[in-house]
Amino acid sequence: MNILEKALEKALRSEGITPGEAREFAALPDSALCDILSVTDRVRRHHRGMEVNLCSIVNAKSGLCREDCSFCAQSAQYSTGAPAYPMDSAAALIGAAENAALNGAREFSIVTSGTRVEKEGDVAVLEAALAAMKERVGVERCASLGILRRGVLMRLKDAGLQSYHHNLETSRSFFPNICTTHAYGEDVEAVRTAKSLGLFVCSGGIFGLGETWDDRIELASTLDGLGVDSVPVNFLNPRPGTPLEHGSNLTPVECLKIIALLRLMLPAKDIVVCGGRGVNLRDLQPLIFAAGANGMMIGNYLTTPGRDAKDDLQMIKDLGLRPRGL
């Protein structure tokens, strides 16, 4: 039995391939792409059907971050020209959520720069925004606010927060090449805290940082061990002024293989393609679903524009898929 036959058999009974099997999968040549997609598309349909989960974000607090993540335009340690501003008002966040719902988003996430949200005034704004969204905006309420203290996260959950997003970004082994201002264990603990509070947890990474396939497999294994609910997949879009500004984009085929790897290692999880898909996948964007993704971000990203939401919705319709509702 070859690796794809074995992966299909295991995935259909909700069992992911092992790290050793994943390395065998990663060694498949690009010419095997059609064979790979025939397997991952079947696995996605078996576990997630024909619905696509659409999410959208707002950059609620931008720039001036003390972390040194080498891919990030919002780090204060780099001169990138990215916008810098304090926490938006509750009214602005509610308005952004309403616009996201109009664009077809099922989930809306409030994203802030920095290690964590700590100021009482900022927490109060988030509580007010979440409470109002719960009352009058038809979206799932998510936030990405860094390594939050348990008490703050509990307050936000009580206000209406349903999902928490915190990426591990890459493997524990490769992480010191990407960030030196906090420990990988702090990110892992942030995920564990959100899980322990009963929140739906989104945690994934960014690919194309210079990591190996072994790093990608290690990350997927870590996410599996943490029991995350959804895996956001980002691809590096090199930002001028960052240490990775001269990084090379991944090939479209490698991007599809990364999505496929995650689907085969985490067969029953949500796999959501987010930042960098346009510049990395180019004309192969529609194949993300055949590769195993069952969700994607629509609208703009944190510091770069996204594709027109109407084009993404048309792509989904043309593929015979449909947006997932609440």
C-alpha cells in the first residue's frame, strides 16, 4: 500500500498519518499533485462536506509591538511603514463586524498587535464590543489578542467571546530563528488556557519562513497534541523592512502540499487558508479546497489588502461549494 492509499484509509476513520508517514508524503514529487488532490478532496468532503467556513478580521490595534517576529511588519524593531494606532473604539469594531457579515463571513476576529492586551481601558472596549456583537451581529465572535492572562480571557468569554486565535507560527525547533523575545512555551500555554476555558481554539502557523518539511510536520504534531479545533494556514508575503523582506515565495504546488499535509495529519479539523494566498498560490487558489482546506479568510489582512470578497464568493460558487452559515 503506497502512502496516499494508507493516508486515505486512515483519514476516513479519523486517524491522521504519523510523523514518519508524513515525511514519506512530503517526499512525493510535484508531479504527484493530482494524485494527492484526489485523496485530500475526498477526505475534506468526508469530514467537512461541501461547506466553506469564511472568516474575516479587523486590525483593531496596529504596530508598536515589542516582539521581534522576523516576518511581521508591526514589530517596533523594524522600519516597515506599517500603520500604528491604539485600540479602536467599540463602535468601530462593531461596524467592522457588521461589514464582515455583509461580505458573507461566518466568523469575525478582533486582532491586536503586541504581546498581550493588558490595559483596563482596552479590555473594557473589547468587552463592550463583544457584548454588542453578541446582541446584534450575526457572526461567530473571535479574537486574537496575544498571550492573554487567564482572568482577562475569562472576562472576554463572559462578554461574548466564542473563539480564540493564537498561532504557534512554526515548530518549536525552528521558532528561535523567527522570534527571540518570548518563549515557544508561552504560545503553547496560551492555546492550552483558551482550551481549558472551553473556547473554540484556532492555532496554526505561517509557512515559507525557511522552515523544512520536518518543521511543518512537527508543528502539525504539536497542534494535534494540543487538540486545537481549527488550523489557520498563512504563507509568507515578505514585508519590506523586516528581516524576511527578501524571502522567496513558496511555489503554488508546495502551498497545496502543505495544506494537504495538514489535512492528512489532522483529518477532522478545520483547515483555513488565510494570509499570503494570493501572492503564493496565484492562479491555483481554487485548488486549496481540493487540497483539503474547508475555510478561508475573506477581506483584508492585517497590513496588506486581500482579494475582493465578491471574487472569493464567486469562486466558491463556481466550485459547487457554499459558505457555511451560523
